[in-house]
Amino acid sequence: MNEFDIVLVEDNRHDVELILDNFRELSINKTIFPAKDGKEALDLFFGSDGQPIADRRFLPKLILLDLKLPKVSGLEVLTRLKSDERTRNIPVVVFTSSNELNDRMESYHLGANSYIVKPLDADEFRDYIGRIV
């Protein structure tokens, strides 16, 4: 596994580009790995066979996690990350379009460090990105 500062788990290509553009505009120089779905995120941390990858020296400093993901939901990814002692302490910011109370409560219950509903306004979006990192 390579060393990444941030793992971005997001299936919407437009949102990925918007987030990466905001990082550049804010001069945030972080190495970001974009995972396109929940399965890719879990494979990154636990291997494609579900078994832990031996080398855990290169864990990211932050995970930005969407909830509404194909293959494996964001809540399932969060559950797996927070139940493993090697990944439990990586801060996870749920950054999602879901403003449902149940999603918010479940995310915090599972160990999310923060829950941010993606704003529609580009300036507000940039402000959120700046505050996250």
C-alpha cells in the first residue's frame, strides 16, 4: 500500500473533481487516494480477500467517506474501519448528500468523527473542505 494523507471514498465523479479542485485552490498539498466505491475502499485497507494487509505503516491521516456508495455502503465501510484495531483511530469525516437523521445518528454511533452534508453552493463547499483539512 502506498502512503496517502487522505482517502476519499466517493462514487460521484463530479464530486471527486470538485473536492480535488478545492484542495488545489486552497493550496492543500495532501496526497489523496480516490476510491470509487465501498469495495475499493475496503480492499485498500483489508485486501481483496478481506484479510488484513500485513503492512499497516502507511495508513492515511483522514478518510472522507460518502454514505451512498455502490457495492458496499458507506455505513458498512465505517463499521469495518472502526471495528479493526489498526484502522479504528483514523479520523473519518462523513461527507455526504444525505441529510437523513438516521444516517447521521448511525454514523456517529459507528464512530464517525464528523458528519457534513455536502452543500450545493460552490463557495460553501470550498469553506467546508478548508475546515475539514
